[in-house]
Amino acid sequence: MSLFNEKLKNIHLKEVLILIICLFLIQYALSYFNIVHVDSSVIYFCIILYFVVKLRPNFPDRDDVAEVFSFDLLKYVILIVVMNIFLSYGFLYLSEVIIRIFPSFNFISILGNVSNSIIGFGLISTVLISPISEELLFRGVFLNRLKFVVPPLFAILISSLLFASLHSYGNIISAFIFALCMAILYVKTDNILVPIFAHFLNNLIAEIVVFVDCNNVLFNNGSVIMCVSVLAVISFIVVSHSIIKELNSIK
């Protein structure tokens, strides 16, 4: 393990939580008094700066980077990302069906949109800032510190639930599954760059799909919806089986 990844494990959870609370209080105060609007991506960027300061001068070395792009691991990462993309759309379809059947559930969707505003949807924020800050927080700090309190399996589940809670209704389950995959990748490799890269790739592909699908075919074309739904079910079965297998091997 590199000094960078070793030092990351030593960051205190209390210190990170105080920083996050202070940043969001500042954001709220600036907005409440109409001083200036601070986008939440700025908060995420500040969190990244905190990690840069805390982890200097031990930045990732060549071995850390080389591991990310090793052929066997890269194949595994790409497979996880592609299947999670199908999963996310599958659960979005399912959430729309549930809301149509039970319109009263629409308030959950509204609450979810509030949570989404925390993350921010600018291209740079979604593709770069979010993957780096979220992986450093949820896998690098939360997962590592929770392992001192509860068994690794529970640490993975709790940190993944916390990650999923930041996502909207319709995305919560797929975000939880994705978080489990990222946690497993991190535990298996002990290299935070691996889930960061996987998260980056996932968000980049998702943004490209949204950009290409300018006519919203993924939600308006019955044949496309059916095809993606089938792939989502297959992905769910494969990913679930893989997650259960990996979690059972973690002690």
C-alpha cells in the first residue's frame, strides 16, 4: 500500500464531519441573507482541497495509477460501470411506474430532487468533482473509520447507505448498489484511485448518454425501454450475485 492510501486511512471522521457541517452552514447563511449563492459543487471542491492539504506530500505514486489501468482490473471496472448504467435506468423506469400507480408517492420524488441539489449537476461537478470528493469521503474516510467500530461488512453497508441517501427517489437503490461495488473495489485493491476512476467513468458515460439522448428516446420509445429494462434485469442478477459473493469473502 502506498503512503498516500495509508495516510488516507488515518484521517479522523470527526474532523471531516465538522468541516462538512461548517461548509453547509456557511452556504446556508450566505443564501439566507442573500449575500451570494454558493453552488454545492464549490463545497465539494473545498472538501477536495481539505484532502489535498491533509494528504500532502504523499500523493498517489506510479504504482497506484498503474493498478487502475491494469488490463484485468480495467475490464472488471468497465463491466461494473456498464451494468450499473443499465441498472440506474431500470430503477428510474420502475420509479415512474410506481408513481403512476401511486400518485401520492410523488412527494418522495420531490424530496429526492432536494437531495440532488446538494450534489450539483454541472458537467465538471458531476464528472470530476463529485467522483473525487465522494470517494474520498464515503470510501476513504467513512468506510475506513467505520471498520474500527463495526465489522467490515457492516462498514460497507452503512457507508453505502449514506452515499445512497444523497440521491433522488428512483436512484437510491441503484446508487446503493453502485456504492457497494465501489466499496468492494476499494477493499479488494486498497487503492482509492480505483473507485475514483470507476465513479468518474460511470458519471462520464451517464452524462454522454443524456447528451446523446436529446430527444429523450430512453423514456419515450417503448422498444428502447423494453430493451434497456431487460438489460437492467440481467445486470441486476449478475451484479447482485457478484456483490453477495464478494461480501461473503470479506472478513
